[in-house]
Amino acid sequence: MIHPALGVFILMNNYFHDVATALLLATSVVVWILSNRYGDNQDPAVRDYFLKVYDAVTKLAKFALYWVLLAGVPRIYFYMDLEWSHAVGKGQIPAIIVKHILMVIIVGTGAHMWLRLSRRVKALKAESIRGA
């Protein structure tokens, strides 16, 4: 039996774990949109602004990723007691499976988008240094 205070902690941990997963997707989409809007703009001021926004959003995304990884530890440890047993009692196993598949897709898609974009950003930063 889990102590009620621990149960509340784990419940909140799980909620913020889900929020951090959504934040990873949101930051990826924001940077993708900014990158598409930036296009091949040659204006140094626009490039520098894009790089500043990219750096700020990257910090937020890294925080979300670290939260997902760290909060995942207690979530996995208490999964059978708090999430699985409740879902089984309510007949929600397919929903839990779909939820976890979506979370893996969201995190994987976000990571893929960041990796692709990082090459472009490295080139822009090198341009910025040469132009400064």
C-alpha cells in the first residue's frame, strides 16, 4: 500500500511528465515554424534574432527533455500500482497503450526535428561569427 502523500507526489509527477512531453512537441513545432518563416533570409539582423529565439526555445526544450527523463523513473517504478491497476479496473488498457505509443512518437518526432535543424543552426552561427 502506498502512503497517501507519496500517491499525491507520484500523481503530480505523472501529470507534469505528460506536460513536459507536450512541451517537447510544442517547442519543436515553434522552432520548425520559425525556421520555415526564416527561409533563406540573408539579413544579419533577422538571422541573429532567429538564433536568439532558437537558443531560448532550445533551453526550454532541454528542460522538458530532462524532466521527461527524470520524472520517468518514479513513473515507471510505480506504474503497476498507480496507473496500470486503475486502468485495468476501468477497462482502459487500449487507451493506456495508445497514450504511450503517442508519447514515444511525440518525443521521437521532436528529437528528430531538433537534430535536423541543429545542422542548419550550426551553419547560421558560423555565418554570424564570420559576419560579426
